[in-house]
Amino acid sequence: MKNQEIRALSVEQLQEQLKAEKQQLQKLTFAHAVSPIENPMRIRESRKLIARLNTAITAKSNQA
């Protein structure tokens, strides 16, 4: 998900996306703990996306 796409979403949509991404990160970390996953960079990408979503939520809530 690109920054333009993130900025276009509403706060509610951002929170839903954040919740889904946190669940995905949890699944990835559990899978990686059991046996190494094929692409471990997905964990890093997921963490960065969570940070971007949190930043966008904070920015939009401060504007309102």
C-alpha cells in the first residue's frame, strides 16, 4: 500500500486496515518462529506499513 493510497482513506478505514495488518504480522511472526518463512522481508514490510498507518491516523485525528 502506497502513501497516496493511505492518505486517501478515512480514519475508520485506516483503523480497520491497521487491525488487519497487525493480525497479518502476528501470523507471519508465528510462522517464522515455527519454521523459516520463504520471504522474511515481509515481516519488515508489515511493520513499516503498520507505522505508516499509525502516522496517518494520528495526522488525520489532529487535523479534525
